[in-house]
Amino acid sequence: VAVFDITTKSGKPIFIADDPKKKHWEPVWQVRWKKTVHGKPNSFTSISSDGRIVDWVMAKTELVNLEVMTIKAKEKLE
């Protein structure tokens, strides 16, 4: 997961989760930004085809995550 500041032209992420223990292992399907609270860091939730739903907080110097849940398929999709 990476966060970009689209108001700049650098093209580089301002936050990135590249630690294998923290990042999604498969493509992210959806991201939802949470309501911004004054004085609190921005945060969002992501869901991936790896079955993980993860909350992310944009702390001062890092992207911190908390796994909300893991969804497991009962049967293999074809």
C-alpha cells in the first residue's frame, strides 16, 4: 500500500508499506478514507484479494496498520 500526494508532481509516495509483514500480498480491491478528525492523523481502510481488511494510519513518519479481519473463501472460485 502506498499513499501519494497528487498535488505534487514528484510521482513518489509520501507513505509506503513495504514490510512483508504489513503489506497486502495480493492486489488491493478497494480503499475507503475515514472521516478526518481535527488533530488526528489521516486514516483509511483497504481490502485485498488476499482476504485481509486493514486499517491504516498516516503517522508522522510511517504508515501504521492494524489488521481488522481476514476473510477466507469456503470454496475455490473458478
